[in-house]
Amino acid sequence: MAYFRPPVPHESPTLSPTGADARSAASARIESLLSELRAALGEDAISTTRPDREAVGRDLWPRLLLESFAGPAEGPAAVVWPRSAAEVSLVVRRCAAHGVPIVPFGAGSGVCGGARAETFGIVLDLKRMKAVRALDPETLTVTVEAGCMGELFERRLERAGLTLGHFPSSIQCSTVGGWVATRSAGQCSTRYGKIEDMVVDLEVVTGDGVVRRTPPAGAPGTDWNGIFVGSEGTLGVITAATLRVHPAPAARRFRGWLAPTTEAGLEIMRRTLQAGHRPAVLRLYDPLDTRMAGQRSDEAAEGESGGGQAARLRAALEGAGDADAPAARALRALLAMPRAVNLAIGALPGQSLLVTVSEGEADEARATDEAIAGFARAVRARDLGEGPGRHWFAHRHDVSYKQSRVYRAGAFVDTFEVATTWARLPALYRAVRRALSNHVLVMAHFSHAYPGGCSIYFTFLGSGADRDAMLERYGRAWKAALDAAAGCDAVLAHHHGVGLSRASHLPRAHGPARRWYTALKATLDPAGILNPGKIYGPDDPTAAPAAGPSPLWGGGGGASPLGGAVPAQRGGGAEK
Amino acid sequence: MTLRWEPWTPTIGAGHPDPLVDRLTALVGIGRVAVLARAEGSPAPRALVWPESSESVQRVLRVVREAELPWTVVGTPPPFDPPDVAAGVVYVCLERMAGLLAVDETSLVAQFQTGIRWERAEDLLSRRGLTLGPLPGPVRSRTIAESIAENDRLRPSAAYGQLIEAIQGVTAVLPDGERARTVVAPRRATGPELTAAVFGTRHRGALVTEVSLQVWRRTGEATRRACAAADWASAAAFVRSCLCAGIRPAFVLASGRGPVELGFEVTSAAAAEALHRQIQAGGVTPRSRHDVLDALLSADPTEPAWRVIAVVPAARLSEAAVLVPEAICPDLGGPDATLWARRSPEPLVARHLVALGARVPGIPTGFEDLEATFLGHLSRRA
């Protein structure tokens, strides 16, 4: 008997105990836990007020944003603000003893539901752990606590003439710990790597409450950094990280190229990377995203059907304010017929904008820029000068702030980033675009390039007559996209992580390899309290206490078909 | 008495006295199972099996698990003089799983069976104008499976990275015979890096049978440059200045107890020129050659004796180098530096290295208990 329904992308299930008795027992245990924590950590380390709980109850997963239109979710039972790894250890030990789930929390900028709180659990907000413990310009390393905000951290490095080289678009609202926990990537990852490439070692509190320091990157034996990076708080609470840093670049060169086709643009990127160059940014927009980025290469094309649709969409997005504004109505009208609009846009001239930023010492920046130019000219791309690169650089964090406008206009927007090898990239792009086209308006750009492959970042917009219709369309779009990506043998996330949004497809995508995670979970989180239900979904047998059902989950738990003990019943779809 | 492996050839009506041998032969084929001929009554391994594919590894491990036999993986049949083979063990020998399965020339990704030796893999790639990058002596005669078993770090390279890090996807057989694979992609964010859990577990987490590796186009002749620095600290500072200037050598090697000799290999004329300028700029003394680097990067089968003896925080490298003066360092410039030597440090020296913050193989890391528990969970789940 399956106790959980398999999760689907358009649901945000919770792991709440059911039944009045079970809830009452869970509440009593949490009260007991909180009393102990107050005594140990002090009153100011814990809050049960509704505003505090709501503030950390979810991340920016669009599904949860849509759900919140009906009112904020309950949030966790409490939020706890530890000041040190020792305090985190204490909290983890007490939660394990009481069987209370913990959701580690940075700044809540995740977009996959990975920080979704459990009603009968606590949130461990790490933002009081924000110190830069050590900065060594000699060996180019920095040890920083997990709760340090990204923007402040980078400014601190900047003052020392250094940079981490990690610039996610969320840098103003994300933490170092969040970056590590989700295996994030910054906009300059092509030069500096993803966060996993920067980690030297980690301080982690595992589910048994032990504070551990991982062996350094590059040491023989098991790579514990690789195990904790990307584990999304399910295997341990990351409390600090030692990271590689770099001298701030002495020179930076910007450029824009208009490639005759998207494939030609990809060819420029591939050849650049395989020749050993590492520009900071190589960012190729597909035809619609090229228009949205403001690059109108062919004015005549604006009169064509697709060009007109793109222009209308851009105008609608820029003008959309509240739901009754004309631009908002125009936006909803466009999004109401996604198949037709996508079809028209598919007829756009295939020109694609490639934005490049080359940096480092002056010689290196120049050499990289010139190498790209050579590859670009070989495919007859048109040199647009510095303008597009400089424009992108100046506005590189703007995109996140445009999203609320879409929601206010009565629509939704989300992103889906996948990755594969260069050979499979065009087929992956076509398949996911086609899959999404039936449900939402879709555009994409290619960034985060490597010698062997690249990621694709799809942006999609949709609408519906009401909130429920939007949720339904949102779910269908996600399912179609995930099916298509899995069908192309692509990885289902390049840098946003899994959370809940992709958990439905991960068991199938990983197949028996999932058993490595399951064994890790049982090893590192024997009580099953660390961010349960994330990554593989609530049907994950390791989401529940391995030793048997905790009282938190109520009576009647039993063995799952996969051999683990599971809660008696899942809380349901959490349609609140 | 001469001990040797004797391939078993079954005949109709005459099975092997050990039914396991017949069963394994039925699974992997005639001539692919051997038994050890040795003195009557003395303990002997149960069998040596040469699977030729991931599927046959699966079949073998299922049978071995059913029979609850210990098994171990070898690159070649184990030697007998001295007779160090283990009693009752089934040896899974990967020497016939040494093929290049596919090459994606667009993505520069090559798929190999893991029984292949790195130097053989490089040889096969070179015929297509491709390369894995530099292969120092210690790694050349290793199989890919051996490198994975140890998660070895024997090819530190600023330009190419570690060989292990070139792996973009794997096929593996779990201890109970179930086959797993990971998607081939340059990076991912789908939970933890699952292969990190099994690399370095000496095949106990899984036997990785196939890998997809990032490879590179050959660009021409490699160029070597050498110089000398006054001490370890200034050697590290010089290498770091090269890296910060955008020079990414294919290989850097440092050695010496007084002045530190530095050897570089770069793979492009531009990098060679940039390095030359950096050397001329001062802080180091130009040298004509670096013998240790030359020997390490030449096809010298006598070199594998070098091994990692410590990973040392770069800030403590000078002190560590005094403790192990015979060591060489192949990855100067990063936050940690690896020391190689031909023999393990004395226990007292090892303790001093640990006190400097070094990770020394064989010295507990604090994660041993977790590794054992992890493997226990993995083997329990069938």
C-alpha cells in the first residue's frame, strides 16, 4: 500500500500528520521542544508569531506564490535563529529527539519549493550566522558562514580586491548557504564555475547533531563536499563554507553578436569553450528572447506576424501594472492562446543575440574577446559592438524585479533550466519548447557553457481565468516540460535545484542511482527530520524516520513498498 | 608447484566440482571463468571471472550475492608469488572491459569501459586527434576503475582538471547486481552529486563499469618551461600569480628542499609566451629544464610509485615540505597543495602533517563512521 500519492509538479504537498489526535500530539511535542530551545538559546532566538513564521514559510516557487493568492500559508510552528554551529547542533539534536522536521532557510529566494516549511516543523533561519570568519588573500580563500547575504559578501570581497565570481541574479536576496545547498550558478559561471567548483570544504551539522568539517576538495577518498553541495538541507545543515576567491578582474570587455541562427550562436559558444577560453559571460538568446532583450535586428520583421506578436508581448509586459490596466489585459489576451502565439513566434527570423563579457588581466580579456570574434565571424555573425554587453551588464539583476508585474497583471511566469551535451542541445531545446508551447508562451536563452555542453534557461508565461485555472495550467506546463527534458536524457535542473517542483520526475530520472541517495539519507539523517520530502518527493521512504514512524506522524505508519517506514498518511495537496 | 589461473572449459556431462564455476561460465561465456590450480586442500579463491560488459557484471554480481560470497575487483588476474590471493573470493577482472564505446565529437565526450588503462584510452583517443590531457606517470598504468575506486587525485591540472572530474556520467552496477546510470551532462543541480557517494569506496558502493569523459582536441606540441624560486612560499606565490594572470598550465610541478624548482607544461604558443614573460618579470630564476617534471610526464612505467601522501593547506606548505623533503608537489597555486612521495610518511611525520591541517591518507578524517554506515545501508537494501 502506498501511503503517499506520487507528487506531481503542480502540487505542493505537505507532510502534516492527520487526525485530531495526531495533530494534538504533534503540537504538544513542538511545545515541549520549544520550551527546551528557549531555555537553551534564549527567547530572542525563537519566534512563533505569525509574521515571523509566514516570512520563512516558503520560498519564491511560483506555485506557492499562486497558492498564496488565497491567503498566506500557515507557515512552520516556529522559526529559530541560531548564532553558531554549536547552536545549530543543539537544535538538530533536540528536533531529532522529538521527531520534529527542520527546514534550513537562507533568504528564501529559491524557486523550487525547497524551503517550503512544514506546519508541524520548525524553520532554522541561518541569517544570524553571517560572519566572514577568515579571508586569506595569500591563498585566495575565504571562510564564510552560511547566512551571509550574497551581495554583502561580494562587497566585502570587493573591498579586499577580490571576487568570488558568483553572481546569481538573486545575489541581493540569497545567502552563501543557499547557494551551496542548491548547487547554484552565477552569471559568470563560464569563467569561475558553479558554486561546487568553488567549495574547498564545508562545515556541516548532520542529522545526528555532530558538527563536521569535510575533507578538502582534491583529497583522495570520498568526496564529502560533493555529497553535501546540492543536498538542499536534506543531508545536513551547512553552517559555513571555505571558498576559492579570485583577484577582481583588472579589465572587462563587452560585446554583442547577432548570429544568423540560434544554431550558429551555439557554434560560437561551443568552439570558444572547446578551444580552452573562459569568458565570464556567453549568453545566447533564442529569437523571441532576442526581441525581448531589445535587440531588433531586422526592423522589417516587426511587421510580420511573429514580430508583431513579440512587439505586443514586450509592450504588454512593460506596461502591465495592475490587472485592469490595458497592458495587463493585452498580456492576458496573448497568454490565453499560447499555441497560436508560439506558432507565430516560431516564424520569426532565427537571428539570435549573443552577449559576451570577457574579463581578467587585460591581455587575457583581449585574447578571449578576439577569440570569440574569430568564431563569430566564421558563422557570419554581425558585430553589434559593446552596446548589448554593456546593457546586459547594467541590467543583469533586473529580471527578478519584473516578475511581480506579471503576477499583478493576473498571469504567472516561471523558469526551467536544464542541461545536456552540445550534440543533444538543439533537440532538447526543440522538445521542451514544443512541450511548453501548448500551455504557455515560451522563450529561452543559453548560458552557463562548458566544453562538453550547456544549459538552456526557458522562461514561460501563462494565465488563466482564475487562480485555480492558472494553477492547473502551471502544473500541466511543468509536467510537459519535465517529460520532454527527461525524454531527451537531459539533467532536469542545472542550478535551481529540485525542491518540490521537480521531485515528481527525479525518481524516474535517477532510477536505481537513487539508492545512493537513500543510503546517504539513512546515514546522515537517521531520524528523517532534515527537510523531509524534498528532492525525491514525499513518497521518498527516507522522508520518514528510518527507525520507525515518529509520534509526529501519528499512529498507523507502516512499511512502504520500498522498505522504509513511512507516515501513516500524507496531508494531501495542501490546497489552501 | 606453479600456481596459475586455468580457464574452465566445460564439457557435456562433466561439470566442474564447484557448481559456482559452471554457473558463472553459463552467465559470462566459455573461457571467461578461471580457477586457481594449487595444492590440494589449501584455501583458494573461488573463481576469477572476466565479464565483457555491464550486463555480464550485473549477472555475476547477482549470483555472487545470492551465494553470499565476497568479491573483489581487479584490473588483471592477481599474482601468486607471493600467493596473496584471498581464499573464497570471487575475483571480477575487468581486463576484457577495456573498450572505447563511443565518441561524441561535437561535445568532445568519449565513453569508455572502466577496465581500460588511462594510457590505452589516451592512445585510442589520439588516433582521432583527441586527448585526455597530460597523464603523469602514476596514473598511466592505472585503469579508470582503479582511479574511481580510490577517487584518486593524480592528475591535478589547471587547464584540464582532475581526470576524475572529467567524468560526466557513469553506468554502475550496485552490490546486488542492479544497474544504475547517471545522465551525461557537464553540470547538474538535481540533488547531491550521487557519484560522490561511491567514488573512493573501493567498489563497495558500486562497480562503475562505463564512464563518459570530457576529452579535448589535440592542439599541437606541449611546451615545457622551468624556473626556480627561493623557497616554497615564493614558489607558491609565483604559480598563483601565473594563474591569476590567466595562464592555466596543463601541469605544474614543484620540488626541492632549498630553492624550489618549478616545471610547467603548457599546450599553446600563447600560454608559453605568457609564461615566459611571467618568468622574465622576476621573482624566479629561469632554468633550462626540470628533470622530475620531464620524467613524470614521459611515458615511464617505472613512475607509478609516486602517490599522494598529504593534502596540505597552502599556507602551511613550507612547513610541510620541510617535514617531507623528498616529496614533490604537482598542484601549487590553489588553497590546498598535494604532496606526492614514493613512500608513506613515518607515523610521527604523518602526525605532524595532520597537526598542520593536512589530510593524510590512512589518518582518520572523522567521516569513517559515516562511510561504513552508508555502505551498510547500501548493501542491506536488495
